[in-house]
Amino acid sequence: MSEGQPMIAPQEDGSGMVPEPIHDTPEPVPITEQEVGEYREQDRFLPIANVSRIMKQSVPSTAKIAKDAKECVQECVSEFISFITSEAAEKCQMEKRKTIGGEDILYAMAGLGFENYAETLKIHLSKLRQHQTGGATSNPRLGDHREDE
């Protein structure tokens, strides 16, 4: 050893080298515009038929919706979903969880300024969970009441 190098005590593995510290979670690498462009449109956006069906339900039956309007909404809602989901994913990553839950989505929406929507979705999430368990709730705010009560 030369005089300029510090003396390192032997390690458990028998070497004189200090192992590199292990980082718990690597910093996510942002996706570039070029990488986004490499994905096929059908992989990035919700199906246009689904978007179109939802749009048609929101207008009178006599109304027509132009193709460019459908495509615009398709891109917007897909981006919105990605935006909210990435925020929820960050929360899960910080909490060292792998599964994004409904509460994580609501938290992300509220944190991004969509509190009004988050409140409405909180009610729907509660109704969904109640329906999935096969029971009804006595919470009058949710509007679910048992017939036999």
C-alpha cells in the first residue's frame, strides 16, 4: 500500500475493500419524448371506441361528435390518467409499496388540485367496495339503503 491510501480493515468477505452502499430504491428515470414516441398509439391511449361511447352518453342522442373531437378527448383522458397514476405511484414508492390502491389515486387527485373530483370518487369507491362485498351500507351520504330496514 502506498502512503496516500488510507488503511482499510479486512471485511467479512476477506477482502480489504469496503462494499458500495446499497441504495434502497433507485431514482426513477424520466421517460423522454423520444421514448414516448416509440410506443404505438394503441399502447398509449384508451381505446377510441370506449372514449366515443362515454362521450355519446354525455350528449343528446341527436348530437354527432367529430372524429378529431374524439381523438382529442382520447389523448386528454389518457394523459390525465397517466398524470394521476404517476403521482399515486410516487406515493407508493415512497411508502415502499408495489400496489396502487384507490386511496392512492384519491390522494394523488387531491394533491394535484382535483379535490372536488376526489370527493365524488371517494363516494363511488365506497359504493364499489360495498357492492363487491355484497352488502349494503347504512351511510345515508352514499345513498345505499337496505330494503328490509
